[in-house]
Amino acid sequence: MSVARRAFIQMSVGATVGILFTPTVWKALDDVSIWTQNWPWIPTLKYGEVKGVPTVSKMCESGCAVKVRTVAGEAFGTEGNMENPLSGGGVCPLCANGVQVMNSPSRIKAPMLNGEEITWEKAQEVVAEKLEAAGSKVAVISGDQTGTVNEVFSALLADKGSDAFYTMPCDMQAADKAWTGLMGGSGQVGYDLENSDVVLLAGADALESWGPTVANLKAFAANESGKFYFAGPMQTKTASVTDKWVPVPAEGMAAFTLGIAYYVLQAGKTAPVADFGQFKAMVMNDYSPAKVEAATGVKADMMAAIAKDLLAASNPVVVPGGSVAAHGAAFALNLLLGGGMKALPEFGKAVGTAMSRSEMLKADILEGVSTDLLFVYEANPAYALPEQVKAGFTVAFDSVNTETTAAANLVLPTPHCYERFEDLASPYGVVSATYSLGAPVSKATLNVKNAADFILGLADLGFETYEEVLEAKVEAVGADMDELVEGGAFVAEGDAPVAASMAASELGKAAVPVKGSGSVGLAPYTLLNVGTANQATTPNAPCTISNNQLVGDYMVVMMASATAKQLGVEVGTKVKLSGGNGECEALVQIFEGVLPGIVAAPLGMGHTVGDEFSKGKGDNVYKILTVSSEAAAGASTWAGSTVNVAKI
Amino acid sequence: MEERKASKRCGGALPFIIGFLATCVLGWAVIPGMFYEKVEQPIWFSHAVHVDGEGMDCESCHYFRDDGSYAGFPTNEVCAECHAVDPEEAMEAIAEEGIDPTDYEAIMKAELGVIEDNLASSDDDKMQAEREYVVKYLIQGKEVPWLNYQYQPDNVYFSHKAHAELDIAELAEMKKELSDVVDPAVFEGEAPEQNCNLCHVKDISTNDVPPAFERNILSGYSKMTMKMWKCERCHALKGQPNACYTCHK
């Protein structure tokens, strides 16, 4: 071994020992350990001022007044808005996920003509051409029940000589057809859930999916001494917290309500309408408790007990859900009782040639739509009404991909409601006329355009932009724009309801329960976390969907053990439900809170287009609903749908 | 035999000691500095100009919000209260001149009235720094990516509010125990009214040219980032909790 080599080794050992007496090694180890925590794919937080920016959300049917939580101007969450009576600090499960939907990969990124990306100028050209060619054969389907955007669309229809304005089927439409159509009432019906001492929810799943759910929940919580009944074919979440669940099949709701009216009339209650005598005679002859019990299965004693409570109350209210007949019967009962039913004034119009809300609700989409040019605004008829809508050319406005945008000829992306000016006028069910408005919280990052701005570019409706329309609306309402943008609501008290008639002849016929020919009744129900006709479930919601609605990718239907025995099925049996012109697959769950002879199935699943949270999850119950005609009431209904159930 | 003798002559403890001392010197004096690279702030910001020159106080830019959170670096919204260039007007003027709005040099060279007339500085060099801020950030709607000397990672929750009442004069009593945590120079002389010096660059409020940010080449953290043991030391000395969730929420 050479001397130099030995010395080198000795020096190396010395150097190695020496380095251990310095911070170098230990610091390097420490830094490396930190380095391993800083992978580029780990998301980093954004820092800055945290704000709650008030606006309105249109993801649920009634719309929510919300505050969008932002950090350094970037939206990251949604919470309720304490200052707005529609919210009182609460938010519904759909709107709670507004930001997640706004950032969803399922957003539509640019205008698309037959699957090809085009410019907005080209889109304008194409639609103008189609509009010219269609003449008056133009129709609109709107998924927005409360926005002034409907005024813009209906004014376009008026400009073209069409009145084909459709909303998706909703309780607001059934209520309007009954109240202004059959009974000659005026205004929008509202219900005082907070101050009524007895509340009969006759089919209205008010604490889960009916009407302004968040405001209903707040009113329910505030009404500590009120007695609440829920009548319906299954024990919903609403029924689980009310004082009493009264099992009533959906098709029997009108008869059940008239059965209660029988006792109320017997107690001497009257209403100042021209056909009161005819109404009384109709109820006393055709809807005696014994007859109603025979037709619906609801015990006469139960109806008597409810009637007794309603008669003893100082401010009772009956809140209907379902068919036009069920609404008419409930309104008639409210007119007899007096109390918590209100007639809300409609706010002034911004666009002079637009339809009133009541006019917008007249056309019945369940009877079918056939037109040359169809505008669909943030609605999903291809999912919920696959057989009812036929059009030569469809223009779909939406912010996310849906079955309707997938089938449309031209898809025009709208900003998410947090990216645009949006308003919310008196959602159906609120006790007072309420107007709220929101300004954009986030800048639009995609190539989107407000649908109303696009329509205003097609015809001269007196406005250049939708912002101008909303300014005119706020003025017509009599509200202050600044206060609205800061999250407050303009509120106008409702009046006592006044009707011209109790629709005796129509109700007498329409209230007779009519069922389909399937082996069991179908009770479709809506849970907001599962989705609605227009809005699929949202990114954070699936983890809240229980095994009673979805197991794996299978929808779950619930039935009483007696029904299961009748059908020869048990828990977990895979079944096929056939009804209308469609079929659904599901697993069976036993729940004694469903009327015997009825299968309860959740609406809102089974999407074929959408994000990973909704696509392919469960099955679409809208396919198996049966549309039946309420000929006497001049309407159509899904109530009374039946299905055949077969094991797979 | 020959080799062994030679070895005895040249070997023994000497090479070991040479190696030992060499790496000791390198390890203490040279290598630690090689862990960091110096990075300049994106633009020249002079605290002296704003504080001494304009009479601003710390709270003009660094303030507690109503909810108790700390504003930290000022946003464009705050800066624009004085640097009153209208971004919309500026962009219109840039478009009129046919300049690419992202070509900062061209915009600055064009000396557009809408920008130049609203610059607050008088000295050329300071005016150039202000011009850079306006052109590169303010009118572009981009926040300045200031380099935070006291950067803490996202998993550390630090509340300025909770530390706002710490008193330097009071802490001076335990400056020996805190000598590894706080620069002892902080405790020299008359204690300032505010306690920023405890963690931040000393007397930054009177600084004219901000010091370079020293970024660790391995971890990416600032050289001044307070390590967890330092937080814990001070918490322990002050009788504050040291549970994980105190800082890792």
C-alpha cells in the first residue's frame, strides 16, 4: 500500500468525522425531509381576505339566497345568508355545492353546434336564421321558476307571435292552474308555516323538497307550538319530524282533503264564493268520509280528528302537493277555514311584452311539446320528459353538460349563477312576496354568455343587456339595488286569498282517485341531495345518499313487507320496474313507512350524461312515470302512476 | 519495510486532523451558505419612502381585518388608494397605441399620460419602480407575488392576532433562553412600540432597499422561516400550549 493512499484514507476518515461535527449533514437531512413534503401536485392554499359575498343560487327549484365564501376573491364555498328571509342562514344540499359545480369539469366550455365548437357570432347567426324560418313555431322550456330571464324569453316568444312557454312540471304550476285557472283567484298562493297553529301538509314534502325548503325548515323550527300533519304515501323525512304521518296515496290526496272538508262544512264553515252551495252539495254527497275511506283507505276517524284540529285552530293552513285536483281541494278547504293561506302580489314586469308568471304556467309540458325551434333554458327535459318534447332544432342553454345539451343541436354555455347577475322573485310557497338579487361573485373563466344577453341580441326587446333588464325589474319591484346586492330581500306582505269560485264541478270529478293498471302503485319522491328533474346530484352530496336510495350503482326502492310478500321479493332482491313506456332496475329495501301496495322510488338518479358523481348512478324513475289526464281540471299529472315489478 | 517507514513519516494522526479540520471549516463556514440562493423581490419597494416620506404608519397596509385575520401584504386594492391609475383607462390607452398589453417594456417606454400623470414619485429611480408596479401588476389586475421572508407552509396556522400582545421589553427578561429563537439584537436599545422585530426582518419599516430573499435550494423555504422547535421553545417559555393542534389545525 502506498503512503499517499494511506494518508488519503486517513484524511477521508478525518473529513467524514469532521463533517459530522458541523450542521451540514443534519441540515441537509432536515431540508430533504421537508423537500419530500413539497411535491408539485400537492394543492396549495390561497391566502387573503375571507368574505361571504351575498348572491342567489338557482340549483334547486325554488332557489336559495346564499353567501359565497371567497378568499382573496376566489370562491371556495357556500353558506346561508342570515339577512335574507329565504335563507335565515340556511342553504339547501344542492346550492351548498354551488362552487364545486362552478368548478366542475362537466361545465360547458364554449358554444357547440352539432358537437363542433363555434364562435358566439356564428351561434347568433345560426339562431337568427332558425328563428326567421320557424315563424311562430317557437317554444321555450325554462328550468328557472323565479328569474326575470323568463320575461326575456317570453317577450321573444311574443315578438314571434308564440305563447309556447313551458316550465318543467312543478307544484307551482299545479297550484296556479287550480288557483287562478279553476277558482278564479289572483296572485300566487303562499303559506304561513311559521305562524299557523295547525298545519296539514297534504302531499307537500315541505321539509325536504317542496317549495322554499330552507325557509320552510326555518319556519318549522320557529313554530314550536304548531301541530304539523303530513299526509302522503310514504313516511318521508318531513313525516318523520311532524306530529303525525297520515298514510294517503298520492292519487287519493284530493279526495282525502275533500273528506276533511266534509267535517268542516258540517261544522257550518262557509266561503264567500258564488258556487259555495254547489261545492257543499258536491262534498256532502260525493266525498262523505265513508266514501273517501273506501276510495283511499284513509280512516274516517282520522279525517275527523284532523278536521277537529283544523277547526279548533285560530290560524290553520293546508299545504297541498301533487295534482291540480289536490291543490284545488286544499285551496277550497283553506277558503273555508281562513287562516294561513295567502295570496301574494306579483311584482311588476321589467319587459313590457313579457308574460306574467301565471301566463307562463298555463302551457302543460306533460301534454307534449312539438315545435320547429325550441329554446331550453337550464332545464333537462331529455332526462325528465324523454317522450314529451319534439323539436326540429333545439338550442340548449346550460352551464353544465346534461342529457338535454347532449341531444341539442346547438349548445350555448351560460355562466354559473355565481358568475352572473341573477334574481329570485317569490319562490312558490313563501308567505310573502320576496325579491332577491345577486351580482357576479366570480369572473367567468369559460367562453360563456348569459342566455338573456344572447336573446336580447336576437330581437329588439327594449334592452341591450340583461343587467339593464334587472335594473328595470328592481325599479318595477320598488326595491333598492344596493340593498339587494348586499344580500337583503325586498318583501311585500301577502293578502287574504279571494277566489271567485270553489271549482265545485271540476273538483267533484277530478278528485276521484284514478290509478294505472300496474300491479303496485309508484310513489316517486325527491331528496335534494339526490337531485331534481333539472339538477343532478352535486360533487359533495353522494356521500350523504343513504343505502335506502343507492347501493353501489344500484337504485334502491322501498316497500312495506306486505308488498314485498305480495311481489315475492325480499331485501336485496334485484327487480325490474316497468311503467309508462320505460323500465328501471333496482334493489329492494323493506320500509314499513311505505303504504302497502306501493313502491317508493327516488327521483333524480340514472343520468347518462354528467360528472362522475351522477352518471351511471342508479336509474331514472322519470322513465316509468305515467302521465294521466286530469280532464276535469284541464291538466295532466304523474299522480296515480303504477308499475309492474319483476325479479331479475 | 521501506513502505512502512514512509507511512510512519507521512501518516499517523496528521492526515486525519487535516481532513477533520478542513471539513469542519467547510461545514461551518462555507457549505451552510450554499444551501440558499438569493432572490430579489419582484419590484423594489421602499418602506422608507412610504413611512418616512409619506408619513404612513404600519397599519395603513398591514392591518387586522374585522374578523381578526391579518392582511399581511397589501393588495392592489389597497395600493390603488394612492397609486391612482385606472386600469380600465390605462388598458384603453395601451390598446389605442397598439401596444401588446403584456409587453411591459413597450408600455413603460411609451410614457402614456394616463400612467405617467398619476405616478406619485418624484425621483427617477423611485418613479421607475412605481411605474413597474403599475404596468406589471396594477393595470394587469395581478397581485404582486411578494416573497415572504417569514414563509410558513400551509399546514401551519399562525395567528398574528394571538401574538399581537407580545411585548419585546417583557421578553427581554428571557433573552438568554430565547437566544436561539430571536436575534439578540432585537432586545438591544429601547424596545419599539410594536413587536414585529421578534420574527420579521429587523427594522424593516425603515428599510429602503429590501434585502434579498434567501431561498433554501432543497426545501424552497425562506432562510428566515421559523422552524417548529423555535415556535415550541417560545410557547414553552411563555407557558402556552404546545399540542399539535395548536398550530396544525
